[in-house]
Amino acid sequence: MSTERKRKVSLFDVVDEAAVSTKLARVNGSFTAGAAAPLLPVTINRWTGRTYSQRYFEILDKRKTLPVWQQKDEFLQVLRDNQTLILVGETGSGKTTQIPQFVLEADFLGKRPMVACTQPRRVAAMSVSRRVAEEMDVTIGEEVGYSIRFEDCSSAKTILKYLTDGMLLREAMADPLLERYKVIILDEAHERTLATDVLFGLLKEVLRNRPDLKLVVMSATLEAEKFQGYFNGAPLMKVPGRLHPVEIFYTQDPERDYLEAAIRTVVQIHMCETPGDILVFLTGEEEIEDACRKITKEINNLGDQVGPIKAVPLYSTLPPAMQQKIFEPAPAPLKEGGLPGRKIVVSTNIAETSLTIDGIVYVIDPGFSKQKVYNPRIRVESLLVSPISKASAHQRSGRAGRTQPGKCFRLYTEKSFNNDLQPQTYPEILRSNLANTVLTLKKLGIDDLVHFDFMDPPAPETLMRALEVLNYLGALDDDGNLTKLGEIMSEFPLDPQMSKMLVVSSEFNCSNEILSVSAMLSVPNCFVRPREAQKAADEAKARFGHIDGDHLTLLNVYHAYKQNNEDPSWCFDNFINQRALKAADNVRQQLVRIMARFNLKLCSTDFNSRDYYVNIRKALLAGYFMQVAHLERTGHYLTVKDNQVVHLHPSNCLDHKPEWVIYNEYVLTSRNFIRTVTDIRGEWLIDIAPHYYDLSNFPSCEAKRVLERLYSKREKDKQDTKNRK
């Protein structure tokens, strides 16, 4: 079976077809581009001027079967008559791939209107744009492109761009009225990500100033009435789904280990149920990879009494080529007339609404996902495995009824579903650290944050914390206005602490090294630790280890990668994830370009100097002075100022317990861990961040007493120097 043929099975192929048909209709003259424009023959692609391929027409037939296709004319009419429209459609109705293509065909928008379609997830932005490019019979990166953090695959020719909501927010920083776009489509609005919520408020303002701009808000759930109210009674259009009935099963008793229960359920379905692919929802990369291995092993152990299977993982950091595997068909029987094969997709909640995979008949829902949680009192933001909402559970079960009647196995009790699950997922803006958001809003010229038109306003305490952090970093002055430093920081697509560290790194004569560290912190974990070779992997990691901590270890890995000419076999031999290093290299190049834009000099301390690593550690502290922990006499660490008991994450490279450490992230699991830590000296705290380590507003603790001694020593040294003079 050729890949051409295989790809046709994917949902995306299906979805994009709708776009194609739209185009054809337009070319045929159902929506002429204006009286003067000559009609092109139906075989010519109006975007490229080339003849349509055979594949285009094959896809077009499929697109015409999508529910959204039936409402194309109605949609265009409503769009013509209104500035804003809310469109609700079940996942799989074709809205993500077809609606943007319908918009391109609208005759009232001019000849080559530029359209943006936002996605909360990078995987969806990449996959959908590829699919739509195929449906429109154009090259990805040309007429249809995508833009995600650190990767822009678009060009001057691009008329339809799929981009993450965060990227559209970045574009607004440079172009506050988003002048280049004629239509903006906010997709997956029900996910209520932080960036989507900020875009709501922003676009509401932009629409007032740009009567020519149109906004389409698309959602998969019926929280749409809320959107309607927010957007001043914009018209609501509903696209029917094409769902078959789904039978829902609950467990009799609560499951102790949902991972083990999920794997057991997969095996049972494969042994006892009729053909059809399985979709399993889990919470993260490690868990998913582990489940894929175990499922494959358990089913292989059953021998030829069952058909073959293919377990396919899906999560955001998976490389694009691997992501496409979810659309491949199930494996064929091992022998003619043998038992049919089955595809088992093991995914994060990205498969809930962002991507539709045809052929799924069975869904296994353990009832959990990783969600961001934030406690402003102790300034801790972390990803926590938490129960999903009823709305999410409903979306998950719906995945089973796409192509035929299906079954959903919820690995929790019906009582738990009714009593313990929240009705809707809590908007991300209510459970996030808002420092980055506030910096973005300030850069956009929005000073009155309290009265910014949030659909769900965050708690005042969270906003105050964000303003306080930015003030400590020097990004805002005492009146809350953006400083020169803050302006530069806002241009980096990084969190504010990292931006600050980068911007000031040249003052410590180590901006080259801080660029490399920042790039390594912005990509997935670079250390590979396969189950069957853990000891060898740990030994390999130890060879890169730096006595002063993990940040410097990451720097060693990056330097070694470059010295070995980015050789993939070197990565393999040293248990290094080549994909992560390649991504870090790409991120670093982009950060270098931003540094150059602001004339921030690239410099390094002489490698043989005693200060080489000292300067790097000081620069790290200049950004992360609010993420410091002190070793107490009892042997555990306390975070400075917030006094939270924490432990060094077992993955750290330190061979001792330093008195003071800075950490990159706080991880909430069975215990509170700090991960990616580096040894620093107490006296640096009062040199580099005296405004933060001002003892007059410091809680009483061991760290305060140590700092008091350091301050008095500093005073005494000053006096001695004076006296000597």
C-alpha cells in the first residue's frame, strides 16, 4: 500500500478536503472574486496557477462528506453580515480544516485575504496546516504555513497561517492592530488557554478599531453562550457532528493504579471485542511511552491467538514524522484470513478535541490529565496530574463514535463521575503564574490590568504577584510602567526570569554560555534513560556532570555536541537525545538574532580563567534570584522567603549538598522537588539582588540569620578598606 494511499485514511486528509471543495466552488464561480476577475477553468488552482493534481479531486470528494461542508454557504453569508461569529461544532465536524478554506473563498474579502487560525497546541498547528496544504494542493510553507514557538514555516506567499495562540499574541506585540490579517479564527476556544483568553480581550479591542477585521471563534463545546455574551451577542452557528452512539462503561470500584488498569483494559478489548482501533488517554510522555512498551509486550506474549497490534504514542514533544503515525491504518492480519490487526493510540488530552483520528471505536479514559496549578502565596507553579472535568470526559467518550457505534471505558465509578468531576475545565488564566502575561500586556500598551476585559478575571493576588516579580526583575518600575530592560525582555519568547538572565549576561562576560543554557532549558530533557540500559545511561550522564550543578552540566552537553560536529551516532553512544539538541541549536540561533537586534554583545570569559564558571553562575542568579533554596541544619532545603520544604530532584548532578542553590523548576509529586539546580554563594545574593534580599521584610529563618552575617561582614570589610586608605 503506497504512502499516498495510506495517508488518505487520516482525519486530516478528510478535513482538508472540505477546504478544497470550497475552492473548487469558488473557481467554478459560486463565489466570484469580483465582477472583473476572469473565471479560471476548474482544473487550474487559483492560488498557484498550476493544474490541480488527481489527489486534490480525491480529497475533495471526501471533504464534501464533512458535516461542516453542508453549511458552507450559510457560514459565508453570516460572515459577510457580521464582524464576529461564534461557531460550535463537535470535534471531527471539519471546522478546523474547512472553515479557514471557506473564508479564503469569500468574495467580499478581496483577492488574497490573509487568514490566521490559532490552535492551543503546537502539534495541531503543524498537523492541520500540512493537511490543509494537501487539500488546497499547495506546498506547506508557501500558501499555507504554520508558526509555533521557535519554528516559523511560512513565507511572503502565505495566505493561510495556522499558529499557536501564543504566537499570535507575539505578533500583536509588533503589530498591535494585526493589520496584516483580514480574518482571525480562534479555534479550540473551549480549551480556554492563557493565550486564548488574553487574545479574547485584545481582539475585542482591535475589532473596535478595525471595522474591516472579522473574527470567528470556534469551539467544540456548548459553553458558547458565554462566548456570545462576551462578544456582545455575536451570532451563533451550530454545525452538527456525525456521532454514532457510544456505550459508556464505568468501573464497579475505584482503580488503585489507573496506568495498570488502562493496560489491562487494552488487552481485554483486543482479546474479546470486534475490530476497531483503541484510543487511550494518559497524562504525559513518560507514562505514554511506558504504556506503549507494556501493551506491545503483553499482547506479543499472547502469541497468535490474537491479531497483530501497533501501539502509537502521541504527545506534544513528539517529532512531526512520529506524529503522523497516528493516521496510519491498523496492521494487516499476519496471514491471509488471519485475525485482524488493531491500532492503539496512547495520547495526552491532545486527542480530546485538537486532533481527530478516524477508525477509533474504543476509548479508555482513566479520568486524569496534567494540569497547571499555581499558588500565588508561595509563588509555585507546577504541572499536576489532576481529575478531568465532565466536559472533558464527554469529549473523550465522543472520540469512540466517529466512524461506527463505539464503547468508552471510564476507569472510575459512575458515582465519582457525578460527584467528583467539575462541570467545566477551570480556565488556565485562573491557575497560572501571570508574570509573562502581564509583561506581554504591558508591551501591548495595556496599563490598566485591573480593568482589562478578561472573560474570567484572575484573582487580584495573582496579578499583584506578577507585578511584584516583574518589578523585582527590573522589567517594571515602581509605578508599574515598562522599563527599557522590560521592553527588551518582552521580545524574548521565554519566561521573564530567563529573559532577564539573557539580557544581563553580557555584564557577567558570559552571554555565549547563557544563550546555550537558555536554549537547553527551552527544549525537552536531553538525557535518554532506556529501561534496558539505565546503568550505562547514568554513567554516560555522569561523564557530562559538573560539580557545581545541572545548568553547567547542560552547558557541557551542548559544547560536547558541537565539538563532535552534531554527530547522531555520538548522541546515541552517549545516551543523548539528538532531537532535543538539534532543537536547542535552533532555539539558540533565534535567541542570538534577538540579542543582535538590541546590540547585546556576545562574549565569553576565557575558558582557563578561574572565573569562567563563576561568571556563568552569577549570571544565572541574576535572573533566578527569586528561585533560591537554603540548606537547613536539619539537612533539608527551604525555599528562601516562602519557606517551603523541598528536596533536590534525584536527577541532579551534584555530588554534595550546597548551602545555597538556585533552581529552574519546582516539581510537585509525592514530595516537593526542585529540579535543575546549581550551587551559588550566599554573598552573591546580596551583591546581585540586594533589593530582593532586603532583610527588613524577610521572614525569620536560618537563611535570614546567614544573610545578616554576610551583610555585617560586607560592612566590616568596607570599614577595613576605608581605614586602610
